[in-house]
Amino acid sequence: MLADFGVTATYSGGTFTAIFDNDYEAVEAGGGVPVAALNPRITCRTADVSTLSDGDSLTIDSALYVIAYVMPDGTGVTAMILEAQ
């Protein structure tokens, strides 16, 4: 899957391949009317990102992101919630 759909993510320690998702998500902003917000996240091999943690920066397709949450699943796959900068 990484070979077919992966993008290159760059950080201070090098690069790795990840699946990048940037879907819209309905968010309650008060007042009962949801608004659409982007929800950027990546999924990658845990071994490729073992030195990354919350607050680190990544560049994907020339866009800068900060890692909000690193979420390893215990099976060798890690998801990361990102915040656009």
C-alpha cells in the first residue's frame, strides 16, 4: 500500500513514506450548525518514525505540519494527527 499510495514526508532526521489523508470532518462550532474542517493525518511504519514525537515538524508536498498526536497501534503501524502551519 505504501508503494502504491505513499507520499514522502520529510523531517529533521530524514524522510519516510506514509499514506497522507486530509479529509473534511464536520466540527461543532456552537450554535448547532456543524462546519467543515480539514483533518490531516498520516499512517506509516512505526520503525520509520520511532524518533518522532508530539510537537515535531513534517513537510509533505511542500506544506509544513506539526505532529499533534503520535498513535502507534502495537502492530508496527503508526498514525499521526497533524496540524497545518
